[in-house]
Amino acid sequence: MDPVSIFILIVAVFFGLIFLCVPIFAALGVASILGFILHGGFASLETIPDILHRGLSSYSLLAVPLFILMGEVMARTSIGSRLFNMFALWTDRLPGGLGVASVASSAVFGAMSGVSVAGAATIGRFAIPEMLARGYRPSLAGGTVAAAGALALLIPPSIGFVLYGEVAANPSASCFWRLFFRRFC
């Protein structure tokens, strides 16, 4: 089969399995194994352990599941609300203090978890209702939290930064060093 037909078949199988309510990880696994078989036959399945070993033996990629774990712990406990309340108390007297508090708490949450979506969702649960109760427009409250959630990818260490370092074959520590001291190096 030509590669385009294989791709179309894999995508169709993936979405077909999703439509049948198969969990996403299983649908991805089945579609991937099907792609291996269609492209290189059953002999190509022997390369899967090597691919898994290369991915799991990378020291810098170890940070990714730990970031996800930290974000999940912070989302399920009261750390996010306490973080927002702390910044809300600190910025209460500033104009737009709750907006500043949501940006600051999202920045700290993003630096700890490395995930922008988790930061926006967690801080947004507390910040948006509080901002609406104090008279902020819904568009301003939602926009502030959404923009602040994007900070997580910009504040090192972040998952995007770690993945960039891995894909570019650049050690993550070297990337962090260059980010902070780029004018001196």
C-alpha cells in the first residue's frame, strides 16, 4: 500500500474506534500497530520495544509525567484556591486587583505544573466567579484567565520547553541557562 492510503486508513480506524467509545489510548495504540503492520509487515513490530526504550531512557523526558502529576495534584487539592486567595489579598488595593491576582496565580501555577491548560482551568474555577461577583465583565474575566493560562508555556520549566530541548537534541539545562543568561553567553 502507498503511504497516503495507509495514513487515511489509520486515521479512519482511529476515529472509528473513538466513535465506538474506545478509550483514546487504546485507539491510538491499535491505529499505531495497524500502521506498523501495513507499512512494514509483522516484522516491523520488532522495532516497537526499541522505540519505547529510546523514549523511556531519556532523562529529560522524565519531567513530563512529573509535571502532569504535579498539575493533577494541584488541581485536585486546595492549592489552586489558596494560591489565588493569597494573590487576591496581596493585590486587593490595586486597580484591577483580581485580574492581577489571576495572572500572578496562573504564572506561579504554570511554573509549578508546566501545563497551560491545567493552570487556566484550575485558577479559572476560582478567579472567574470571584471576578464576576465583583462586577468584572464576563469577557474581561474569561480573557484574563485565558491569557494568563498561556503563561505556563513561557515560564520555565515547562513541558513545551522540555519537549523542545528533547526534539532539538539540546539538553534542557542548557536551554534554561540560555533563556536566563542569553545576553552573557
